[in-house]
Amino acid sequence: MSIQIKRIEKELVWEIRHQVMWPDKAFNYIKLAEDDLGIHFGLFTKGRLVSVVSLFIAEEECQFRKFATLQDEQGNGYGTTLLEFAIKEAKKHGIARIWCNARENKTDFYKKFGLQETNNRFEKGGKSYLIMEKRI
């Protein structure tokens, strides 16, 4: 299995975000006002971009956002590999906390990385989320 993780431009991230997370919404829905401030990573296998994540670092905190793996590649460990990489990258910036807005049906996945549920919950686009975090 030939895997490569590298920093990519936000435009490459947008394609997978749209396809995986919000295919029923207009393309611009997946763009973030903060995307120019983010550090975007992509996981490639056999030269194909299959998983993306964006890191947003502010002082001693890092939020990872818009973490997505193509549907036909889910279950192959690519998301796990990319998220482990992203957490290591965030640590290099001296953060004390990493967090995300997790879809409620994905919380067990994030718990594998040591993230814990908080009491902060909200809805967006008809989906339920909760904030999960890990102190580093």
C-alpha cells in the first residue's frame, strides 16, 4: 500500500469536503472563511487523494475541521492514518488542546485517539454535533 501524506492547497480539500460531507449542498457551502489560515493535509494512495483534514491553530489550541475520506475508501485505515499524522503535526506547534466538532454518530471513532466528549452540542444542516477534545 503506497501512502503519502502532504500539505495541500485548500482547493483540493474542497473537492473531497463537498463530495463526502455535504454533497446535497451548493459547492460554496463547504468553504470556510478561515480556510486561508488553515493548514490543509491530504492522504494519497496510489497517487489518488482519498482523505483530507484542515488544522486551525490559535495560540495553544488546534481545531481540526472538515476531516473526510472518500466513501469508497472508508474502512481502509486512511482516516486513522491521516488523523494520527494531523495530531502529531499539531503537537509540533506546542498546543495544549486539540478539538473538533464531531458528528454524534462518529464519536466512537474519535475516542480511539483519546478525544473526550464535552457537554457542548449543536446542530448544523440537520446534523447533530458535539465538541470533542484532548489535552496534550
